[in-house]
Amino acid sequence: MELPEAARIHATRVVRLGVGDGLRVFDHGAEFEATIAAIEKHRVLVDIGPEAPARPERATPLRLVMSALKGDLTELVIQKATELGVARISPVVFERTDTVARQDPSPARVERWHRVAAGAAEQSGRAVVPRIDAVTPIREALDSLGATLEGEIRVVAAEPALGPLPPLPERPGGVRSVVVAVGPAGGFGPQDLDALMAAGFAGERFALHTLRAETACVAALAILGDRYR
């Protein structure tokens, strides 16, 4: 088997493996023991061994609903969210989403997002690559969420400028899944907040000061991920 380019570069240039060294490869959630059989200029060949015991995923799945961001910032969030164990990433367009980021990404950019997620999963030891949705308007994304599931909480990462928001509800039976929404650099617009509150989201602040959108994504996922394991 030939390693994909990202995995080849990581194996030979980052961790500097050689012929005969062992590693693990994964495919659709299954992991296998493998051994490097040959290293050539532009490819690495491996021999696939037995299936390895599955590494556990989070008991409480995390889903990130994030504003599409300009430049490479969406890729940065996808990378870090994957490392933090997120199960699904939904880029959306809010009222104040950057004009450039509003444009539907090209197929090449979407494919790159998937490669970024796969590479981050490999480097963090995950056998599962998170699902990445197409960029959609926020109301369409909220419609796809449907009614709040039993044991699910929905959280808005609220910037300090926002007034009081509904608190997180108590879940006597325990929290079984978490959806967190993070807005654009310009903050949530009034219509965004109305739609989120109507969809069952509650507000929480994850920092004393205003965070950049990409920082807010990472902070919210890290804090919620630690709280609801």
C-alpha cells in the first residue's frame, strides 16, 4: 500500500521513520498495524498487518457550527477542532460573515478541508475523521439540526458585548451530545441570535475579553470538551 502524500511527509520528515519501522494506518475508523517496506523519492510503501484495537472516541460527541472565515482561518479551525475530538464541523454564513468567506468554496478548497482534517486526525492519533458539511446559511443549518435531542445541549459562544442570554439548561439524565455555535469576527447579528435562541441555544462566555473568531472556536471546544467528556 502507498501512503497518501500528507501521511508520507509526516512519516518521513516529521517523525523520521525508516524502512522496517512500524506505524499505524487507518481507514474509515479502523486502524491497522503496518511496517514501512520502501521509501522512494515521492512515495512510501507499507505492508499492512493485523487490525489494531480501536482507539476510543469521545463519549459525548461535539459538533461545531462556525462562521465561515476568510483566508486559511477555516482550515486552522478544522485542524484544531479535529485535534480536540470534534465529530462534525458545520461552516455557516451569519449576518456579519466576511464578504469573501460568504462565497461558496471551490471543490478544491473543500477537498483541502478534508485533507486538513485527515492529516490532523493522523497526527493526533484519531482513527475517525470528522464530518465537514458544505457552507450553508445559518437558518438552513439550524433547520437541519431539528428539535433538540434528549440529553443534547446547544451553546452559543457569547462575546462580552452581548447582553444576558438564556443559561444552559439542566440535564438530569446527563449530557449526551454538545453543539456549539461560534460567530464571525463582527459578532452575531440580531437575526442570528433570534434564530439561535429559537433553535434552543443558550449563551456562555468562554473568556473575559473578546476573542478572535478562530480563537473562540478552539476555546469553546476545549472547555466544553473537558467539561463533557
